Amino acid sequence: MELSRIYQGEYGVYQKGVMYCFLKGDYEQSVIGLEDSFLKGGRYLFCPREAADGHVLSEKGIQYLRRWNRELLFLWVENPEENYFDWKVFKMENTDEVKNLAFGGYSLTINPWESLSVRNDTFLFVFPGTGNYSLSTGKIRLLGDTRELELHTAGEECGTFKGAFSVREDACEDLMERLDAGIRHARIMEEQEELAKEQGFLSQAVSRVLIPETTFYTEFKITPQALLDTKRTRLSLAGSSFRSFFTTHTGRAVKLKAEEDSALVFQRKPVLAYKNKKGEVVTRKRLYLGIEGNFSVDREVRKLLCGLSGTENIGLQEGAMIQFTPSMPAVFPYEEEKTILGTTSWIGVLGEAFYYCQPEGAALFAAPENKRLCFLEIPAATFPNKMPAVPMTLFREIHMESWEDRDVLEKGLYEKRREILKKKASERGGLWTESMRGVTPQSLMAQVSPKGEYEWIGLADLSGTGTLPDLRFTHIYSELREKFQHKEFLYAIQDPGEFDKAGPSDGFCFLVEGIRFLLLPDYWRGQHTGSRTMIFLKYAGEKSIEEDQRENLSFRETAKNAYTEDGEVKEGWEEFIEAAGDKKFQGILAVNVSVSMEELPPEIGVIMESVETDQFYASYLVIRAGQIHREEQKGIYLEQSEISGLIDYTSDKKLVYESMPPDYDYLTREIRVRIQAGHIVSFTSSSEILVNRLFEVSAVSEGNTDGNCLILQGQMAEEDGVRKYQYHLKQSVCYALSGSGIEKVWIQKMNLTVGEEGEGCFDLTGVFSCRELSEADLLGYGGQGAEEGMPFYQLFIRMPKSGPMNMEYSHLGYIREEASLRENSFPEKFAVSFDSLIVETSGRTPQEKGFLPITAPLSQGVPPECYQGLLWRIQLGSLGALADQDMISIQLLTAFWEEDGMPQYYVGVNLPGALSGEGVKLQGIFQLGFGSITLEKQENQYVFRLHNFQIKVLGASFPKGSSDIFLFSDGKNVGWYAAYQREET
């Protein structure tokens, strides 16, 4: 081997590759042999790479020799491009002392040698026996197994020591631990900066991986200037057999055999990086031994667990080998430039392999016909030739201080594994011959094609049939499939397009006792509504939905509705709080879900007429996943899922009008429906009925905080096992009527009924009282206290399907025996019976109805087309066998109406035969007749005076002169007497 001169000065400098020989003095020869240079006292410098400018490197080397050349023989420089005083070097001097080359916690020790010579291109150290060179840590020393140690000078091995170490079998059990050999991972402590500065990476995690089965023997290469170059510095493991900390899915330990390319190689131990005064990022250099190369496994091994939890495994086809790839990033979060912070070995497979992933506790099985349950693992990724290297810890083989931090670190490794394997996975071939029902890694029922592709995934079954879940996805595209094979499955869907892409079945629109919930994407509430639809699928994982959605403002707004201002959970929101906060919840949580009430009973449909449909939705739905079972005949089936939810509708709309308000209007303010275990357990509502008119007269409420509105409250009740919807009035409301003989109306009760065509009818029950007229209290009904007067019922306000609401009086009934009369009023003093309340809207005048006006002790007018009045009946008794009628009665009408805001009155009677003028017949030949009638008030008594009483016989009238009949009463009976005034001649 010859070296070429590249520099001449104080030293002549000769070069071959990355080796530079310095000979003091002036040398004219342009080339020199290695042995000749050694005999002439050469000093040898080894670099990691050939210098760009040999002249500059030569001058740096000469300066170094001037300052530190004691008996320097060999010098290894890691950074020759720097100034010589900043060089990082290893050196050996030509003395009889022990030489120590220390690097990153390791030390290569070389005892004094017997001879040092050149053989071919190699410096050969010869010792008196074995064990005169060694590699040591603070815990173990590997002794040289030969009498010779080689230092190579040619090619890639220039500057490389070569030799062999061996360890007795009885010292091999903890060999890797004492050598600090294995796999390391770490996590940056961003949230614990001060502690990180003090300790480095808190989450230092170490896996030992290998234990030699017999005496450990290794042929090594150590290149001091290139310790991290795995080709130039390595402890070969070729041919060695190991017990390993790999475990099969059945818990069996796995034995490995190292192939030709396998070795222990130096890696950068994860340490804290910092900036020096120049602003450069540097680290405290620490080394450990990682693993490189291929390792064959037992032929019987088909699955290896990976990861700490044992929920992932790698399937190996025959002939596949485990492959360790060193110099990969060791620090999470992973970035390529962070290899400066630490490196480690990632694990892959050489040969065909499958990657499986399932959550802890998930039973992966299928039930083929006429067979027992069997495992049905669907690969998350398939690799026909090679599975790429990924960061991996061995199952339950990790050493670190904090178990809590272990979970954080493992999650980072897991996410990186999934990212890499997803990108590198290949199309898979047939796994079985026909579609098969099974269970996904999250314990979801699924049907899988022969290629291992999901044909559908069942999320829930509300029908109870179980064989085909009615809530299922039918388009399991690659990204969605990735989620269903994820170790943790919490999937938040906020975009209807994303939901639609999954091919949701029609079962996502389902009925719960008349209420249809609409989860299909066409019905999703959009962003503009302020309460958009969101669906959360959670079937595995350690996070709750609430924890996962901390940054989701829409979800937080929904969750805020579950609490009062005092922080208490509102009634009806308990299921939401439980599902959102429970880490073990499995099922579907949907918020702001559109609903349809069209299939509810008619008595519910009526109150929906005024609902603002864009604001009517379910605040939340909770669908808890049912368990999966298997029966011989049925196979795998899903038990019925439980559904809970809440519709909490409140309208901010008010019955306020810019112009003249209507007489009647209706508004549903609140509807609250609570569902538990698939049943409506409560249904309440609150509606406003605006009443501006009663008995065809303007009405104004008194002391009612709801204005002129009646508040109708509804609720679901069960009677004799039959569910009914009942309504009741919130409180009694008093209305004052201006311009009417009726002064006040108290509405005490109200109910809602529905007609055959779906029209609503509000049935009002209450009491009306009449005005007390100063001249004569002819109307009478009322009392000293409130709600005294004439009780009535079946006063209807009808709400037709189209057109305005109206009041109907045709079915109005009265509870006469409970009526209250004022003292000394006409109906209290005179034996009259109340017949009915007349509300005339058709235009028929009293006269057209057979009434004649009479004189009464009050001012009277002429009734218009529309008026109201009280109709009374006065029984006069019988004239016996002389008369054609059994009983004679008089109808009395006390009518009233509004004129210029004031009430006007009319009093009229309807007498037997009065309209025809024929009178009352006696025995067919006599007739009784009257002239006019006057109602007189005599002190506290009332008397009817029938003027000009006459009897006609055969056309002749008598008596001659003036004859009046007076009707009087003691309040219970009616009597009469006649007064005759002779006619003067």
C-alpha cells in the first residue's frame, strides 16, 4: 500500500483515502509505502471522510502536533473541518502505558503490546495472550478473544479496529442490560422545561430485546472517528441464538437467530439538546448499543405482539424475518431533524407480513355456519414482501420511571406506526372463500368480504331483530376503514358530506313512539343555524368525548345547555352528561338532531302548528351499543340498542303585532320530550292562546302576567295502561269586557280536543258575571267576590286547518244550580229561570225572533244586527181545562250591545200568540189578549204590568174600560191580580 505526498513543510504529509501520515522533516519522495512510513516514525491521522482540501488539513494537523505531540502514534478526528483546537479526537501514544479510547460511556482499552507491525494494509498489535484488549462500560468488560488486534488502513475500514470479544454463558443473562444494549425511546418534556433541563428526557424508555442462549461471541469493528457509522462500527451477532422479549399472541416467548448482517451498533442516546454561545444546537453526547439486521424466528411463530398494551400484533408468513433498522429517530414527537436528539432501532419484517390492531378486551371472532366461534382478525395493513420499519416497544418489556408517562409515550409510538404502515400497505388478496359476519376491533358487528374488506359495519340496532343492524355504514372507504381498525375509536363527524360518504343506511332515520329522528345527512342542521348537527361514534379508547372535544366550540355550546347558571345539571340532560363524560361509553352520541312529529297522535299534532320548524330539534340522542351474541340458529347477532334523548324546544317568538291584532291567536312556546330506554317517559308543552274577544266583545285581562293570553300546559299521562296526552290551564284568568252587559269572564279551565280533520278546538270552562245596573239590576249574575256569577262550559275556540280562529257558542252549557245572584236583583226577586246566553251574529233582530219591546226601568235602544243577551223564562201556570195550552210561559230577553264604547240595553218579551194577535183561546170561543207590557220596580220588588186586558167572545170585547193584570213574585212563585177601571159614559 502506498501513500501519496500532498504537503511538504515542517512535516511531509502523505495521504491514502481518509488516512494522513505525518513525517517530520523534508521528504523528497512523492509516494511512500505504509510499512516504510511506519519505520520512519510516521504519525497517523484518521478522518471520517476525505478532506476537501488536503493542504488545509495538513497545516491543521501540523499545528496540532506542535502543541500536543508527546509520543503520538494514532489520531482519530471526528470533525477535521473545524479549527484544530476544537477537534474531537481519540489518540494513542507510542508508550508502554495502557491506552483508553473513551466514547459516550464506553471505553476501548488496549494493554501494552509485544509488537506492532504492518501486515499488508493493516497495523497488527500482538499481545502475550488473550484478554489484553477490551470494551467496557461501568457494569461489564468484554475481553478480547484473540492475541492480535487489527487496525485497518484501507477502504471503508480505514481507521477501524477489528477483533473479537467473548462472554461466558453464565454471565449472559443480563449481558445486554449491562452493555446498555437494546431499544430506547423518549418524549420531549415541553410542559416540564425546568425538570427537562435538569434530567434530560423524563420519559427514557428501554427495551432489552435479546438474551444470548449460549456463550456470547462477537467479531467487532470499532472506528473511533465514525462510531455512529453502523457499517464501520459494529459488534457482529451473526450466527448467534437468542431468547428474546418478543411474545406471540398466545404468550409464548420467541427465540431469534441472528443472520449474517445482524449486529449491535452504536446509537445516540436520547438527551436534552441545548444552544451554545454561538446559537448552535448541540447535545451532550451519550451512546448506547442498538440492534441492526435480520433475525429469523421459529417456524411455529406466526404472530408477534407489539406495543405495550398487547392490542397489536404482526402476522408472519413462513420464512419472514424480523428486521431491525438503526439510526432512526428516538424522540417523540418524530421529526427527521430530531435524530440529533437521539436515535434508536425501528422494527420491521423482511418477507410477507400482516399488521393487526385491536383495542384491549375486544373479542375478535366470527361464527361460520355449523362451527364454533373462531378468531376473525382483519389485517389493518398487508405487506407481501416487506413491512417497513416502525417505532415499536415490545409487549410489556419496557423500563422507565413513570407508568403514567409510559402511556403518553406509547401513544406517540402508536400514532407513528399507524402513519407509516398506512402509507406502505398493499392491496390484499383473498383471506377466505365467502363473506363472513364478524366483529371489528371495536366490538362492532360487521360483514367482511373474502378479501377482508368491510361490506358493512353495524353501529346499533334499534329494531330488536339483531341479524342486520339497522344503523350501519355500507361504504367503508380506506380512511374510514383505518378508523375502525384503530386502537382507539372515537370518531367525531361534523360534516354531513363526510357522514354521507360512509353510506349510512336508511335506519339512521328511525321512529320512537311517533317521533321520527332524522340522522341521515340530508336532514343535518347546518352551520348557519347556530346549533349544527354533530355525531360522535365511540366504541373504544381511553378518552371521553368531552375530553376529546375540548376545542370544539359547537360541542361546548351544546354541553353548556346541560347546566343551570348555578352549575347544576338540568333535568333531562343526565344521559348526555354521562355519555359525554364516560371514558367507557360505547355507542353514538348525536347533538342537534332534526325531528319530525308528523306521526304523533292528533292531539300532539295540533300544538305543532305554530312551532318554528327550523328551531325544533332534539338537543341530543344517546344510542348505547348492544352486546353481540351468538346462537346456533341465528349465528352472530346484535342485541337491541338503548336510546335516550331530549327535545327541548323553546321559542323566543311573541304574540306581538305591528297592526291590529287578531281576536284569537295561538303559539306553542315550549315542548319538552324526554326519552329513556327507547320510550317517551315525559312529554310536556306550554302554549299561549291569545284571547282579545269574548262573547263578541273586546276583552282585556286583569292582573295576568301573560297579558291577554291563556297558558295551556300539556303533559303525557297513563290511565289504565293507555297513554294519553292531557292539557290544563296554567292559571285562572279574569277578562274585563267593555261595552257589554257581561262585565267579567273568568276562564278557569281549558282543554284541547282534535276534530276528525285534525282541526284543534279549545274548550273553555269558567264563570261570567253581569253589570249591576243602577236603575234596576235586571242581569243579576255576580256577587261580592271574584269568580261569582253563572258557571259555563263548552265555550269553544276553534282553530281550523286554514283560516282565522273563531269562537263558537252553539254548545255552550251552564251549571245553573251553582250560579250566584246579587241580592235584590231582578232574577233573585222574581221567579224567572235562566234559559241561555244569546250571542247573535246572523243579523236576526229580537222582533224577528218574536220579541216585543217592553217598558223597563232603564234607558233602552234598538238592537243592531249583532247583540248579546240573557234569555229568561217566566212560568205563569195553567188556565186549566179552559185553555188549549197546558202551561203558559213568557220569554224575557235582556239584550245588550256595544255602542261608542258603552253598553246599550233592550228588554223584550215573547208572549204566547202575541205575534199573530189572536191571544190565548179558552174553550175555543173565548180569547184572552193584552195591550202593552211594563216592567216596574216597586221598592225592592219587580212587577210586570199587562195593560188593557180583554176577553173577546164572538167578536165582542169586555169589560168595557181599562183593565190591567199585574204579575208579581215572591222569588219562587208567580201570582197575579187584575185591576179594572170602569169606562165613564
